[in-house]
Amino acid sequence: MHSIKFLHCADLHIDSPFYGLHTLPNNILKKVRASTFESLRKVVQTALDEEVDFVLIAGDLFDGENRSIYAQAKLREQFLQLQEANIHVYVIHGNHDHLEGNTSTSFQYPNNVHIFPAEVTSFPFYKHNQHVANIYGFSYPTRHHYENRVDEYVKEEDVPFHIGMIHGNLAGREEHDPYAPFTVQQLLSKQFNYWALGHIHKREILYSNPYIVYPGNIQGRHKKEEGTKGCYVVTMSEEKTELQFFKTETVLWDTTFINIENMKSIDRIVDAIQDEKRKKRAKHEGVLLQVILQGQGELHSELVQQDNQNDLLVLLNEQEEEDVHFVYTYDLKVQTQPLINKDQLKETPFFIDFFKLVEETSDIDFSALYSHSEARKYLTSLTLEEKQEMKTEAEQWIITKILEEKR
Ligand SMILES: [Mn+2]
């Protein structure tokens, strides 16, 4: 019986510039900027450790179309490692590293690396001199490529395994650029054994028989790319296919929520955050952390002061630059609410009327805004829930302001 084992990764985005992070301390910024290279090294190490037959890279190897000599040299180094182990590499280029962008500097990769041209093409894979698989794919000729190309994938020859590679968007997913769209049904109709996708950075298995897989990127690049990142090692026989995930991120983007309810002094908050940080430090090499404070509590009024927030951040990040396993808080968000004893307030002169008014207001009147000739173009109608939320927020805001003034 035939079997193959391969590694599937995508969206390496090596040499991502991380422009938005220039406020990070130097040591940490350096590690973040090196993270895409380090994660690539881990992908290759996984391929070597797992002794796979070949590696599939489903597009966006480079972040920029003007890929630097440095990035290409680093990639070549890794390809050479794979060559030494006799591991073949199949590469398609995506929207970030399309073929047209490769004209300024050219690099020769070792001959274990097969790069797909702009037409859908198939490369044969031989194991022990037997032709066991065909791998199909195409590279983006230019950056913007909106055509559905699935029709061009046609099974060639009678070999045990057919594997398709596409860097593209699942049709209907509007939050991503609609490049090279496809539908699951379309891919299934091809009766391939595996579809190795790229483009969407969030890991997702679209179908499991056969597998249609987005492995996600190998290293998060901003706060919207939170959580563990990595690649899949696929073991395939004529009977079954098995997937194993390997994590490769070097710097983890993460968020932690702290509830201030029942906390009577700021040191409790600091301790709670430090606790979270300790746990994360034990598990990860580097963490860029967003801390969100929530809940109703008496510390609210202290926390909303910008000076205090700045102080807290300085305190939390002290020493992080020196730590090998850093947990750096890049953002502290205060979403807390004041502690109000409504029942008590309801008995005081002003608030008796205030709460009566709130209760009687069943609907906030936005008619002036919604009938405004310019504004209304940009507005969608509000749900009942949204209106209720706004009412509660407004109530909280007014109470906080009034109580503050009384002090
Ligand atoms: Mn990408």
C-alpha cells in the first residue's frame, strides 16, 4: 500500500516589517522583527524531525513584492537544509509575492525546490522511484488576481495521490481580499486527495474527507492575528489521512481579561496581571499582551485616569526588555464601570427624578440624526439590543459625572 507524509504551511510573510510596533523597546522589537525567520526555521525543523517526504508552501512566502536579498538568502538556507535531507519543496506564490514582483533581485534556489508558474501545472512526486503523487498549483502572475481557477485543475495520470494547492479566498468570505476564489463544492468535484490552501491567516479545516485546509500563517503579525500559529504534518495512505498540528510562532499575540469586581486596592489588579503573565511566560518564548480590565468596582474612578494607566504600564513592563521570555503589555484597556448602589441613590432627591426619567424613556430619539441628509447615508438602523446598551451606557456616564462633581 502506498503512503506519503508531507508538511503543509502557508503565509510565511518572512521579513514582515512590523511598522506599527516602533514604540516597543529595542530588544523586543528586534525579536519581533526576527520572529518570521525564526518561525520559518521551526517549520523546516519540524519537516526534518518528522521525516516528511515533501513540503508544501501555499503562497505569500515573502511579505513584500520587493523581497530583500536578506529574506531570500534566509529562505535559501532553509531550502538547502531540506535538500540535504532529500526533502522536496513545492511552492506557489500569492498576492504578496506574485511573480511580477520578483524582477529586481533574483535568487537561485536549490533543485529540490519546485516553483509553480502562472498556469496551473502539475509536478510529479516520486517515492522510492515510484510515481506516487501529483501536485497541482499556480502562482499569482500579478498582485490582484480575482479569477476562479479551479476549472484548470485536472487530474493527470493514474497515480495514488492528487494534491491541489491554491492561494485564494473561500467564496463569500468578505472580510478577506477576494483573490482566486473557490467553493468547497468545486474543490470536492475534482476528487483530489488533499487541498493545501493559503491566504487566510486564521487556521481552519474547511472539510475533512478529503481534507481542505488553511493552515493559517506561521507567526502572527499584529493584534488581529492572536493565538498559536503553525503548520500541519499530513500522513496519507490510500485508506486514511491524518493531520497533526505543530506550533511554530515565536512571538504570541494574546489578550487577558481581568475583572476588578471585589478588588479594593490597585495592588490586587497588579498581582492578578502578574499572575497571568507568569503563566504565559512559562508557556511561551515571547508574548505581546493586551490587558483588558472589566467589571464593576470601586477602583473604576482611579483606573480611568490616564496618568494611572501610564504608570501601570510602566510598572508591568519593567524588566521585560531583559527577559529572554518576555511578556510585554503593549496595551492596557480600561472597560470598567463604577460601583453604584442604585437602591441607595434612588432615594436621593435628584436621582429620584433621574431614574424615573430613565425608566420612562423606552426609546432614545435619534430622529434628528437619522433624517439628516448627510449623516443618514452612513447609518444603519439600530437593533433593540443596541438601543438598550446605549441607554445603559448613557445612564452610567451621567451617574459617574454627577457623583464625581459632588465629591
Ligand atoms: Mn498572506
